[in-house]
Amino acid sequence: MPHSVHALTAAAPLWFAQVAPATNLAPPSWHNIVVNLLALVAGVAAGGIFAYAGRRILAKKGWEAYPHLLAVLDAAIVVLAGILTSSMDLWKRSAWLSLDPYTLAAYGTAGGLLAGSLGMKWIITVTKESTKTTVDALKAKIKDVELSSDARIKVIQTESSETIRALEKERDRVLRIEAVVGEVMQAKLSRLVAELQKENGTLATALAPELQIHRLIQVLHGHVAKQLPTGSRLRVGIYLLGDDKITLEPAFAWDGEKSNVFSGKYAEYMKITSHGRARSAVVQAWGPDGPFIFIADGEEAERQGRFCYFNPAQRQKLRSMVAYCHYMKGPSPDDAFVITLDSDQAAFFSGDLEVECRLLVPAFSRRIELELLASFLAPNPQASTIPPR
Amino acid sequence: MTALMRHFRTVLSDESAARSVSQEAREIVRRAEVTVERHKTENASRQDRQLAESKPQTEPKRSAA
């Protein structure tokens, strides 16, 4: 299509230049008609060839996007057509005589049409280029915004997922503690109700604080032990300050099957006056480093000087432990006990379980203290008979 | 050692008491585990229900927009 437009543009002056004189200055004749038709065909052919060649050159050079080059090309076609027309006129008469008013009018009309078409083409091309640039810029911006939004959404989603996971973990931890404490309470309520239904039930028998202390210790053991892999071992221990007021002595130990599993042979590590590497975790918990001492990895802690094994065999049996000192509300500062949990599972008391133990062990210690005080204040079971209903 | 701590030692040294409650302690731990699982299931169901209830409310808004 562009080639035909160029061809017609080039042919227009040729045709006007030939038809006008032929129809107005000379009587119509077969000779004039043939000459004009030949001029038209020659103009169309020359314009088409020139336009095609010009376009090919522009395409080869990659200059198609430059509207001024197209304008130059079209102008060159007009100039060539003019030269050809003049040459044909010179064949008939002189060059100056061919510039009669009709020919000039034809040239003017053709030139105006050409200038208009070139102007329109230029405007359209520039507008298209400008629009394309604007659209490309907008597309690039939209893409940037989309990428940026996607990245932000991903970050928000990741952060939200992590927050949700952390909250769920925290909720499950609280739920586990609440469940075990609640079940201890529920068991106690059930015992009270059962005692109420007896003829000679007593409050002391119903509450049985001494038994409740053992229950609490064993429930704590069982609750933590269920988080161990099968085949691993867990012990819970209670240490009290001895009569010498220096040595912390093992008062109770439970491994899930039997009690008093501590040998108590290593009193030299249990003196609250000990310093440096000779101090056990129990002593550390009692002292200013307490109330909590977590030993995630015994051998690593030993290398760091924070922990000591009492004998080489202990390295296989005790790989991770926690010691917590519970100071009671009694009048004496010696009214305190250290509760320990130790396992042969390395890195057991770390991470989530460490966080859980920081809540769980004090909660159980407070309940043990409560039961101990109840037991201490009401030693005679017959003193608190439940009144008849 | 204070009288309270001495009493504590006496209570703790009662091995028969420890043995007598061991079964009950295991049962308490087991029930706590069941309670935790029940709560987790209930939480999951509630979250699913809330998600299902919130969907019909949000979808028409999107189509209207």
C-alpha cells in the first residue's frame, strides 16, 4: 500500500502536466491521449520503483522509524517526477513554455496534496512513536509496581506465616501446661467428691497433701518424659539443704518406675560454699546464678566450665538437664528446694522445651509448696473431719 | 534444717506413697494429652468454620468492585 501511494503521488504531477495542456491548449487527439497515458504509466512505474527501492534501503539501514527520511524520500519522488515531466515537455516544446498556468496549478495541487499527506504521515508517525513510548513506560511502571507488590505480599505472607506459627506454638505450649495442671486439679476434685460420699470422710484424707506432692512430682516427670524419644531416660529429683546448712542433699528421685535413684555419694559437689568447677548445677541453681540452670549439652557445658560431671560414666547417662531452685514463702531463707530434671538425650532441655520448663517447673513447684504447707499445718488427719451433711 | 523442710524430707522419703500414686499420675498425664489433642482439634475446626463463614462475605465485595 505505501508503494502505490508513492507511485500515485509521483504520477500526479506528470498526469496533470500532460492532461491540462492536452485538454485546454490543444484540441483532443489520439496522439495527446496516448502521450498522457504513457506519461501516467511511466510516472506510476517510476514512482513505484523509486518508492520500493527507497523503502528497501531504509529497511536495510533500520531507519524506518525516522519520519523525516520518509519525507525526504517522497520529496525526491516528486522532484524526479518533475524532472521527468519537464523532459517530456522539452521533447514537445521548450522547457520555459511548458510552465503555463495550468501546469503550475497542477504542480501546486500535487505539491499541496503531497505536503498534506507527508504532514499527516509525519504527525501520525510521531504520535504513534510518542504513544508507544508512553505506553511502554506505563507498562514498565505497572510491571515494577506488580513486582514490588508481589515481593511485598510475599514478605507479608512469610512474616504472617512465621508469626502465626510462633503464636500457634505459644498457644500449644500454654495449652499443654494448662491441660496438665487442670487435670491435676480435676483429679483432686474427684477425690474430694469421692471422700464426701463416704460416711466418715476427712478433709485431710480427701486432700492427702503428702500423696499430692508425690503425684505432682510424678506428673511433672511424666509430662516432660512424653516428649522424649522412645528408649531415652528422664529423672526428676528434689534436693534440700542438709542439717549442716552447707550441703544440698538428694531427698527424692524418680525415674518413672522407682524412687530414690540418686546415689548421694558426691556431697563435695553439693556444697553451697563451693566455687568454680566443683559446683554442681544444683548448687548453681541455689546460688546467685539461679533460680534456673539449663544445661542443654553436658559435655559442651563442661568444656565451657559451666558444668561438671561427678564421674566419667555420667557422661553417657546425663547429657542434658535443668535445675530450678524454688524459694518458699516460709520465714527461713533455708525454706527452699531444688528440683532437677535430667536426661540421657542430648540437647533435650533446649529450645521449646526450655521455654516450657521455665513456666512448668515453677508452676509445679508452687503447687508442691502449697501441698507441703497444707501437710505441715494439718498433720493430724482426724483434726479436720468433714462435717456431716 | 527447718521444721518445714524436715517435714518435707519425711514426706518425700515415703516410697510406698510414691508407688501408690504412680498409676494415677500416669493417668493424669494421659488425660492431659487427650485434652490437648481435643483442644487442638476444636481449634482447627473453629478456624475452618470461621474461614468458611468469611468467604461468602468477601467474594461478593470483590465482584462488586
